Amino acid sequence: MVLIDELRALDKSQRSAFVASLLGWTLDAFDFFLLTFVVGQVAADFHVKAPAVLLSLTLTLAARPFGALFFGWLADKFGRKPILQIDVALYAVFALGSAFAPNLITLLVLRTLFGFAMGGEWGIGASLVMESVPPRTRGLISGMLQEGYALGQLLGALVFWFLFPHFAAWFPSIASWRVLFMLGVIPSFLILFIRMHVKESPAWEAQRDQVKARIAPMAAIAKHWKRALYVVILMTAFNFFSHGTQDTYATFLQKQHGFTPQMTGMLTAIMNVGAILGGTLFGAWSEKIGRRRAIVIAALIALPTLPLWAYSTTPLMLGIGGFLMQISVQGSWGIVPVHLNELSPESARGVFPGAAYQFGNLLAAVNAFWQGSIAEAHKTAGGKDDYALALAIVAGVSAVVIALWTWFGPEARGKVFGVADPAD
């Protein structure tokens, strides 16, 4: 009830900023995950093997940090609202363009460009909403905002589950995977909402007249290089935590347990419900106990959950394990948007959080390869690749690293936005 009251206390412009940022991240993730459902179909259509198509995911992730730097720099210079509109338009165009790729090379180029645009959305959206809402609601809003990623994956799974099987009948002359990619145009409608209802960040406007006098965004990051290095390492551990419990989870269910796509989809949906719940609750709780304590508690929940999550044998117990694991993973992740924005230099808040997140993501991009290698090197009693071991190792180590690195790190809960940093 308290959470609902806090949301109701937001004025119209604050609610609009939150909705725009949440939908931007949700649709961003939705477009990203569409490809993961149709790798086999795309490979067959282009007469290549699946790893060739999977390369597009690597290129998407690799391009995201550079998009975060570029669009974040523009947002610090020209404002959050106009750059967010441009960014959303670009990732929608590149996502839609993927549907018309005539060959694999073109698809790889388009997915790389999509990743570049995708990299800018999270940082700009997070800074816009964190600078717009009252400080007392930042934790709650942060948790809900971050789980737009889980919501995007959930929406993609539902579309693939319920609509994709009918595409061949509805559009007989078009490959079904191309129809799926055409849904990438949906985010373009968000631009109209942003243009009509979202106001510029009040913190950015407060310093707009001081742009020439204040330190440049990149110079601010260089001046605070120790803090920048700290958050990049933190986000590397965070990305191992999330990707290590998500990216090979479907493979684990299908190869090690022999589950059908329907059962895999159901367990994935359950997992994402836990993610949304965990992010929201721990984000709100961080307002009372602090960012660091909330992150540490959420991360450590993963340790007692590991046996249930990785080594259960029935769908019921695996579902419970997945639900609890994602409460831990996304519970800690839900605090990330507000934590990074509060740790950011004032004149670099558009670029600092997004760049830290995406460079950490780049460093953790090797996760799927590592987990696959661990699974192949160890066999179960039945002679199958041991994905349970691979999942447990990465999740357990990541949880401990996050807890320790966060506990001994800085915190700036309740920081006043729109006021120049004395250090700058």
C-alpha cells in the first residue's frame, strides 16, 4: 500500500518520465530477445550454421558500450528528452530493418547498429527518470525501471509462444522470423508519447545555463576515474550474475532435463515474474536500509538458493528455484539505476551510468562461452553436459563478488541532483 501511495504522489510529468523510461527499456529488451527465439530459423534461411547467427548477439553486446558513450555524451550536452527520442527512433529502425536483411552479412551489420542504439537507451532513460522523481521514491522507481528488461524478455517469450506458430498461416509469403522482426517497429510509437508528455529533466535544466562553465562530461569522468573504474568492475560482476543465470538457462532446461519448448517457456516466464518482484521490492527497501545493504542482502540470497535452482529434478522445484534465484539476481539489479545515478558526477549523469553498465556488459560477454565450456568439460551421471555445474559456479562466484565489492564501495543515497559537484 505504501508503494502504491508513493507512485500516486508523483505528478503528471514525473509519471510520464517514468513510463517513457520503463517502456523504452522494455521495448529495447523485447527487440533484443526476438532474435534469440529464431536463431535456428534464420540460420536455415541463410544456409549457415547457428553459431554464425549467434555472432549477431555478440556484435550487439559489443556495440552497446560505444552507444552508451555517444548518446550519453549528447544527452549531457543537449538534454535527455531530445536524445532519448533520437535513440528510440534509431533502435526501432535498425530492429525493423533486420526483417528485410537479404543475407547474413547485412543482418550482422544491422544488429551491430541496433546494439549501438540500444546501448544509449538505458543510461539516458535512467538519468531522466532519476532526475525527475522525488528522492524518497528513487529506490522504488529504480527497481521497477530496471525490471523493464525482464518484462521485455517476458513479452518476447509470450509473442513467440502464442503468435509465432501462426505467422506461417497468416503471412504465407514471408518467412516467420521476418514477421517477428517487423514487430521491432513498435518502439517508434513511444516517440510520440515522449514528445507530447515528457518534460526535460529538471536537474539538467537547472544547469543548462551553466553548461559552458561546468566541466565537460568526459573530463568529469576522467577526474573521477577511480569511481568510474569501481563501477565498471561492479557492473562486470553484475552482468555475470544476470547473464550467468539467464543466457544458458533455456539450454540447461532443454539439454540436461529434456524439457519441451512449452515447458521451457513456462519456466522462463516464472523466472521473470520473480525478477520483476525482486527488483521492485529490493529497490523500494533500499530507501530504508541503504543501497549497499540492499544489494548485498539480495545478492547473498542466491547462495542458499543454488542447490534448489541448479540441481532440482522436477519442473515444480525448478520453477521455485528459478523464481527465488531471480528475486536475488534482479533484486540486487533493481538498485543499480539509482545507485549509479547517485554515484555519477553531476555533469556526466547522462553518460556515466550507461557507459559503466555497458562496459561491464562487454567484459562479461564471454559468460556464455565459459559456461558452455564448463558444461562440456564435466558430464552428469547420465553422460550429458553438466550445465547445472556451470550455472552454479558463475552464479555463486558472482553473488559473492558483488556482495564484497559493494560492501566496501561508496554510496550516495539521497544525493541532491542539479547542484554542481564541489570536486568539479
